[in-house]
Amino acid sequence: MKTARNIAIILALAAIVALAPGGLTARNTVSNLLTVIFVGGLGFFAYRMYMENRVRLFDLPDNHRLIAYASAGTLAFALIATQRMWSSSGPWILIWFALLAAAAYGFSVVVRAYREY
């Protein structure tokens, strides 16, 4: 019964936002705010992971460190360009998948090499 009540509250709020004048603007504002909070959280998480593991990164050989940083840059570029690449037609979607695959492969090469030591 409690779950049904919570779902009804969410549906009522969604109806108010959809039907009220200026509701679309409010929805976009809340969506943008949540996106900024989420991206900020991801950035803070990446910063913390870097600070906790930077000695391990500096212990890697230069070529593996280059691969790790290039993979991180490729992943960041692909995620930033997701909307533009997916709204385009044709090969851009395949290029997006190729960028993600290249970043994943680069990270796997670095992790595999790190575990061999």
C-alpha cells in the first residue's frame, strides 16, 4: 500500500509539471541541475580515485601511463560528444562505439600489464 501511495504521489507531481504553465521550463531546470550534480559527483569520484592511486600510476612505465591517460581522454571525449554523435546519422554512431571500445581496450592493456608485475 505504501508503494502504491508513493507511485501516486510521483504521478501527481509529474502531471502538475506537465500541465502547469511554465512546467516545461521547471522540468528542464531540474533536469539540468541534476545533470550538473551528477557530473560534479563523477568528477569528484575521478579526482579521489586519482589521488588515492597516483603512486600506482607513477609506478607504471611511461608507455603504459600514456596509454592510460590517452584512454581516459578518449573516454571523456566520447562521453562529452555522445549527444552530438548520436543525433547525427550513419557512421558517427559506429565511431562512438569504436572510441568506447578503444578506451576499454587501452584500460585493459594497462591493467593486464600492471598485474603481471
